[in-house]
Amino acid sequence: MARTAGSHSDITGPKVRDAALTLFARHGFAAVSMRQIAREVGVQVGALYNYTPDKQTLLFDLMQSHMDALLEAFSDDPAMPPRDRLHNFVRFHIRFHHDRPDAVFIAYMELRNLTPENFTNIEALRKRYEDKLEAILRAGVSSGVFDVADTKIATLAVIAMLTGVNTWFRSGGRLSLQDVEDQYWQMVRKAVSAESPA
């Protein structure tokens, strides 16, 4: 059915984004049509174009919103010891991404479906986030508490490891999210620590 008189973009617009997020995560961007999105929202397909010019823009907006929220939510204090800063990063990354499984899946798995310009913009946002972790690792190397040969590689490895929690962790399982955070922190700490093995 078409949009009813008096409906507003601040109501239907988020419904369009939510429907696209769910469908892209479930079926993949390439397999989802605007008609499917419209059916999920409960509007005629033509009405979607009141809220987005095309499916590519929807994908980009979802990825950009995710990265903007990630960058806004993360807080780092350079005055803190590097180990404490890294500890905070590990816990933040796991918890933030755990609460947004569909957005995380799309942000990592659908990059290939972005236009070159949109890809460049999302990559720039990803780099801003990566730079925050790399700054922590560099501070730790400079102060002698971390020992990594290449902070950029270490940054990418840590983020990949932490993001991987979303692929297997389920609430109500053997471990709580707190348990997972604790164990991942120990793995990250040992991977970058300059401490000699006991």
C-alpha cells in the first residue's frame, strides 16, 4: 500500500533502513530487490524513492551510519597508561559490535558491493577507527610495555580477532559476554605484551 496521507519521513525512513539492514544481512545485498524492501516496510515500491534514490545509497547510508556511531561511541584518554587504553578498546569493540550483528555483517561483507566512490568514503571512516587503536599500540611500544614489529599489522589483526566474536558468540551459551571479553583481553594483551614469558 502507498504511504498514507500525513505520514512522515522520520517514521517511514527509519523503517526503510531497518528493513534494508535486515534483508541485506539475511540474503546479501545483491539478492535483495527494492520490491522486497518495500514489501517488508509495507509500502509500494515507488514510495521507497521518497526516502532513498536507489539501493546503493541505502547500502552506503547503512555502512556510514554504523561507522559514524562507532567513531562517536569510542572514547580514548591518551593520558591513561597504554595497557589500560588497550583494555578499554578491547571491551568496547566486542560489546559495541555484539549489539549490532546485522550492521557488522554488512559493514564487513558488503564492501565489495559499494561503488568506488562510496568504498573510498567508508574506507576512510574505517581507517579513522583503526588509527585510534594504532595510536594506542604506538604509545605502548614507545613506553616499552608493548612489543610489536608493525603496529599497522597488529592493529588489523586485533580488530579482525575482536570482530570475529560476532561470528560465533550467542547469548545464553556456555560463556557470558563478560567471560568472552575477559578471555579476548588476555589473548590481546599476551599478543602485544613486551613482558618476558614466565
